[in-house]
Amino acid sequence: MNPDFPFTRFAPSPTGYLHRGHVLSALYVYAAAEKFGYRVRLRIEDHDQSRARKAYIDAIREDLEWLGFTWEAESIQSSHTERYERFLEVLQKKDLIYACNCSRKFTFETNPTNADGEIIYQGHCQNLGLSYGKDHAVRFKTPNVSVTWEDLRLGTFTENPKEFCGDFALKDRIGQWTYQFAVVADDFEEGVGLVVRGEDLKHSTSRQIVLAEALGRKEPPLFLHHPLIADPFGKKLSKREHAASIRGERELGISPEALLGEVCAKAGFIPKAEPLSVNDSIQLVKNRLF
Ligand code: GLU
Ligand code: ZN
């Protein structure tokens, strides 16, 4: 482990209450932290200011504490503006970004989409010399390289980020930092050497590796992508859907141990739900990691 990057992190977005999918994710974060010798940081990912709510931020901390999780460091993306501006300048000096004024409609009409339904931005605005500012997104000149990384759970992945997503946005047209940019800047600056997150984000990894390198990071973090638990309708749990929240379950009187036991059963770590402490739950997940 590189001593400059001693952290892993749990990084929920405060756009809704935490649900059971987040609990499984937190268990993987803590299990991997123990297994591989990392410290845990909580990062509130409120880069999308149009959807983040103060009540959800407070609830994230309260619900995690109620479940019995503790963390050694904490940060919140809305206080990182200076950091993101500074990193953007690094990229600008290297001539690795450009302004883009494509409308949402035009972007969808003129670019292909990938397997995740995202735009593969082909670089329409790259040579237009547009100035940065209002109503302009900032895009990264994604290098056309094949990136290989070793997922600690899924094995070897190879992907060319230019082919997969093209020149992705670092800032959107209304001036908000994107998930991709904020997360890479934060993981670098906050000493994150191990990223543990859901499998739904595995196609973000190759672009995050090339972006981290462009920001000056010498070695990318390690990655571990965990399986997601499905809701009763077979879809992955999402805050935006109908999944019951931890907040809601608490109000109905469930204990943290009962909830943890149900999450561990649902994820297949135990055959049948039984009450489990947070520590016992973490050990169960840890025994599943190689
Ligand atoms: N904030 C993201 C989410 O809630 C997680 C980002 C990450 O772990 O890279 O899904
Ligand atoms: Zn454009």
C-alpha cells in the first residue's frame, strides 16, 4: 500500500435517503478496508447541486451511525470548488480540455451511445475555439489508448475510454462539476488508494484512470466493484425508484441488526436472515473477498 494513499471511501450522493443497496456497498467498503489495510473516509457526493438536499446529507451520517459504522475522515464535494478549479487549470495548461456549447438535443442527435446508454462524444466542439463560461460545458480530450486494470474481485479489464465514451464532460452546461471529474479529483487529493463501489460503475473506471493520470497522479487507485442487490422486481435498488429507505425502515421499528442480517441474506452471505452486528456483517463480507 502506498502510504500517500491510505484511504478507501464510501461515497453516497445525497439525492435521496440511503437504502439497502447502500448498506451492502458500505459493508464491502469496510470489509475491503480491513482486508487490504485501508482507512475509511466518508465522502458526500453532492456535486449535483440541483438534486442534493440538506436533509439527505444529515440522514446519511445518522443512518450510518445508527447501523454502527464509524469513519476516520469526512468531506463534502460542495466545499471543493477551489480544488476543482485548480485541477481544471492543470488540464487547461496541458491543453487537455475544451469548451462545448452543444445542446442536449444536438448532442444526442449527433453522437452514438454506448452499452450504458451514454453519449460517445465525438469531439464536435474540439476545434471551434469556444470560450469557457456560461452555458458551455467543459470536455476532456480523452486519449485514444487501451487501458488495462485489475479489479480485485472481477479480474482483468481492458477498455479504450475514447471508444467507450469519447470526450466526456468535466463540467456541465449549467456549471456543475460532473461525477467523473469530482470523484477523480477527490480520490487523488484525499489519498484514496482503493475504490470500492457497485458494478454499475465499472465502465467509469478506464476514463477515471486516464483522467487521474492527466491530473498528475502517478499510480491509479486499486478498484473493487461489488455486485448489486436487486429489489423485489428484479431491478437494481435505486433511490429514485420505489425502494424503501433505511430512514423509512427505522421509522417502522426495525433494528440495525435485523436490517444488516436481511441485507447479508439477500446478498447470499448467509442462507437465512438472522440478526447480525455491523462487525459480524463486515467479517462475513471480508471472508468472501480473495
Ligand atoms: N456517488 C456515487 C454513487 O452514489 C458513487 C461514486 C463512486 O463510488 O465512485 O453512486
Ligand atoms: Zn459541443
